[in-house]
Amino acid sequence: MGEDSRRGPLEALFDDERERHGHAYFNAFRRRLRWRLLVAYVIPLILLAAFFHYQYSATMEEGINNHLKSVAENQRNTVDLFLQERASNLRNTLRTGVLSVPPRPGEIERALGDLRLDSPAFADLGLFGPDGVLVSYAGPYTDLLGRDYSREEWFQQLRTHGKDFLISDVYLGFRGKAHFVIAVRRAFEGRIWVLRASLDPEKFEEFVRSSHLVKEAEAFIINGRGERQAFSGRETGPAFGPAEVPHYTSYTHVSVADARGHKSLNGVAWLNENNWAVIVRVPRDRAFAPLRRVTLVLGLVVAAALALIVVLVERSSRKLVDRLEASDTDKEQLRRQLFNAAKLASVGEMSAGVAHEINNPLAIIHEEAGLLKDLLDPQFGQEFNPAEFRERLGAIIEATFRGRQITRNLLAFSREHDPALERHDMNAVLEGILAFKDTEFRVSNIELKKELADVLPAVLVNRNQMEQVLYNLFNNARDAIGRDGRITVRTRQVDREVQIDVEDTGCGMSDEQMEKIFFPFYTTKKVGKGTGLGLSISYGIVRSFGGRIEVKSKVGEGTTFTVALPIREKEARTAGRERPADMEASDG
């Protein structure tokens, strides 16, 4: 029933747990060891694999982006050079006298033939007078001759901007077919004449699309409004929304875009000769396919390594714990023999206090029963007084209950079960106890001061057992004060704990006494005033809730007991030792 008083409470709980569970304890230890070993081996492996994968991914992504920028930049330079050469061809046509102003019959056709020798992309050629009227034309759209182009956007831009040539966006114009033009201007006798050439859309489109990053890549040109310059007319509509149009930059860059519901990488390079951008687009999945393959291989390698680690850890932990369990069995037998010897020594230490505690109610019962017998004996001639008779019977009943309480405390200390825990507000629990104890404190002229927190989170406890703990602390505080003092009870939340302080202005305790107060059967009270079980039982109850009890005391100044209970997320659980719900708090 008793434990060695020299053994610390934590050691006692650990030994009791191992004693009650036996093999289950080592199974739990094996599981904890296995998980800790797995964490120790697996986390570094995962971190290392993640680091190398990140570094490889960053390097590969940078390489893909650089390659895409290089392709876009080369394509931009090629298109720039092509447009510069076509503009130069037109300038030479006006300046070398190949074409008279105004032209003579047949000259415009010969000029177009010469231009096609330099580039087959030229589709037609036309000369505009100062008033914007097409005065000479060579090409398939002969009905354009005589048309007035003075209101056309490209014609007005050429007459007003600083360059002597212009490259227009794709438009339909009078011919009703998508095309773009290159036009140059020159003054003859103080008047401005314009030579314009249309380029073959399909040939120019083939030229733009001639470079690819991978098979699924495409190359195209957009203008400053994001409109795709579809020279063949097969593709219509904007390639980019207004908010998606790449900003103009003098350098080539790569952006990520959502192209028809699929992520893509866009290499963007703005032309120098026109407000156009060359876009080289490649599906992101296709571009990063090698990275996915490397990721898959790395994942398989890591998975294989993890499987090997799990097997090795399982085997090693099982062997280690089996050896520990076998060794512990031998030590457990020796420990039980030592504890049995210690229990015999404890009997002598506690026999006087327990015997006196039992003899006191027995003596009262004997005395009161003798007085009742004399009161009912006719030879003494005493007058029967019902009030006195009831008083004697009350004393007998009180002594009986006191003796029963001693035996209950002893039995409760030896029994164990798993009480169900529920969430409770400690302020509400304290208010219920203090309402009962308030009158008792007033009779002893003890001031009760409450400093309860406004709001406390509920904690997971067994209410009856928690009340038993608090009753015991209040009783100990009352006994330490005797008369004329103050008991302060306060509650608060500190981090993830609810803490309850019971502070008294009593006699206090020395350091030596505080080291023993949680030992079974140890009491600072006089013989017959306490069993020494109250604080030991309270300690076990609070520990079963996952909490702790701390004490601070100074001789002559008072004592403060602090009960700290964890704030748990789970709604209910069962744990700890049995403490009978109807058992009152015993004195410590």
C-alpha cells in the first residue's frame, strides 16, 4: 500500500506506469524510438534531396530561359535586318534613278522586278503623289490605281514622323486582305512623293516561324496593342489581352503566360525598326519535361532509400528494445525485493500516526457509548434528556465517519482506474468550492481573497477529482493559518496552461519539509491531525491530467501552491489512476 518515502514522485509515477503496463510500456517505447530514429534519418535525407532538386531546378530553369531568350533575340535581329534591307531597297529605287518622278510607262513594273531579285517577299509596288493619290502601281490589285490614300493612318504617320520610312501594322486596307506595307518618302522639287511596297504575307510568316526551341514551339509577332500580326490571315484576334501585353524593354526577357488554358513560356524581344515584338512561345510542360524526368528519378531514389531506412530502423529498434526489456525484467525483480523491504520499514514510520488516527474516533465512540449506557441505567437515577441523547449519538456518528474517511483515504491510495475526463471551467469549479468553504473561513476569521481571471479556456479534467485536489489545498491553507489570516486564490492563463494559485499567510515550510510534502504519509501536522495522504493523492491526480503542482514557501510568511493544467485540443480522453469520486480531500 505504501511507497518508499525516499523515492521522488516522478520516479514513483514512472515505475508505477511501467509496473502496471509491463510489456505494453516497452511496445510504446519501441514505437517512440522507431519514430525518433526515422525522424533523425529521414529528415536530413529529405532536406538534402530537396536542396539538390531546388538547385538543379533553378539551374535548369535558368538555362531554359537563357536559351529561349537567345532564340527570341536572334529572331528579332533577323527580322530587324530583313526589314532594314527592304526599306533600303525602296530608298535605292527612288534615289538611283530607277524610277522617274513621275514614272514613265513600264518603269514601275521594272522597279518591282528589280526588288524581287533582292527579295521574293515583295508583292506589289506603288508610287503616291504629294496629294496621296496612287499614280503608278505594279502588282495584282490594279483597281487600287487612282485611289486616294491621304487619309490612311500609315500615310499620315509617314508624312509626320521623323524617319524617312515606315513599316505599318497588319491591316485590310482598300484591297480587303490582311497585309502590311513598307513605305519611304522623298522630296522632288519641294514636293513629297511616297514609294510603298506590300510584302507577301505568307512568305514573311514562314520567315518569322523558321526558328523553334522545341517541336511544339511557335514564333510570331505582335504589335504594341497585343494584336497578333497574322500575315497569312489564318489567325485572327488578339494574342494578348490589354493587361497581358509585354512591356517594352530594350532587352530580351522571358515571361510566363496562360495560352489557351495552358501555361507557356514566352521569349519577348522588341524590334528596333518598328513597334513590334517577336514572341517565341513554348509550352511550359514541354520545356520542363527533362526536369520532370529528373524529379521522377530523384523521387524513386529517395523512396527506395526511405524504404531501406524504415526496414533497418524497424529491425534495429526491435532488437534494442528486446534487449532492454530482458535486462529490465531482471532489474524489476530486484527492485520489487528492495521495495518490499522498504515497505516494511515504512510501516514502523507510519504506525504511530495511523494508530493514533484510528484510536481517536474509537475512543470517542467508546466514551459516548458508555455515557449513553449510564444515561439509560436506572440505578444512576438520571433523568432522560432527548437533546443530550441526540448529541451523544451525533458524536458517535461523527467519529464513525472520521474513521471511515481514514480507511477510504488508505483504500483510495491503493486503487487505480481510468476516470473519464471532460472539459471544465476552473473558475466555475472554484466558485462552487469557495461557496461551501466561505462560512468555514469566516468562523476562523480567515479572509478569502479571489483574483480570478475574467476568461479562462476550459481544461480536460475529472471534476470530482479536481474538486478533491482543491479541497485539500484549501484545508491545508486553513490548518496552516489556524485563525486570523488570509487565503488568496487566483487563476490565470500562461502560454498553453491554466494556473491556479492557493496562497496562505500561515506558518510556512522549510526547504527540507518542501522536499517531502508529496511523499505518501508525510505530514507537517501534529500526530493525529493528518494522514499524509492528501498532497500525495493530489499530486497523482494532477499528474494524471498531464499537469503539475509546484510549491513556494517561507517559514513565518506563508505558502503558495500552484496547480498548472494543460490546455488540450481533444474533447475527451481517459488516463491516470482511479481516485474515487466520492472521496473527500484528505489532509496533507
